[in-house]
Amino acid sequence: SLQDGLFLLYGFWKEFFFFGNSQTLLQKIIDTHNHGFSLQDTELIKKLDPGIAEENNTVVYCNNVQFIDLLKDIVSFMGTVGALENRVLANKAQILNHKIISPLLESAKMYDSSVLRSYFSANRLIVDISTNKTKPKETHKK
């Protein structure tokens, strides 16, 4: 938040690398760790768990719906910036966005969250991904 002083934070704390944009976020990370809470304690992770309690090099949780909304905002912003440079090209980009990119991203929202775990085994990098698929909303025809 702007009140907290928006600035880039990154570094190492214990055996973790962290990055964020506020001191409040860093404090939440430390408090969460100190109280023994873990990502694998959440219900979503328990449902999706690709083995994050096992040995790993990387664990990533993604709220795909929020991430897709962010991508759509970035694409829209790029179209706005493009309109300042070249109106004809921006109009083409807007059509591409509305007809192809946006519907494609919107359909990907059915996979609402994902957990990724990676680790090294012998000479290979192994990546396990679990994704939660939401049930389609029922539509009632009249």
C-alpha cells in the first residue's frame, strides 16, 4: 500500500529468498514463519499438493484468476500506449485483444489455482504441477 511506502524489497532471510513491495508484506512473511504456518497448511494447497512437503528446490503457488486478470490489464495498457504511437496499429491490436487474446485468457480462468514443485534428480530437472479446475457455472435456458 502507498501508506506503507511502496518500494522494492528483496533479500535473504534464514534459508529463504524473498521479494515484495512493502515492509508490511515482509513482516507478514516473518510472522507467518515464526508462528509455524506453512503454505502446505492451507486448504487449497492440501487439495492440490504435488508433494511440496517432499524435498524440492522450488515451490510456487499461483492464483491463476488473479494472474490472468493482471495479464489482461497489461495487454489493455499496452494497447492504450500503442494508441498514442500509432492509431491504426492500435485499432488492429484492440481487435486482436477483444477477439482472440481476451477470450483465450478468460477461458483459462477455469483453472483457478496451481501449485508447482521442482527438484533435481540425477541429471534431470523434475517439475510437478497440480492445477485446480473449477466446475462450470450452470446456465439456465428459458
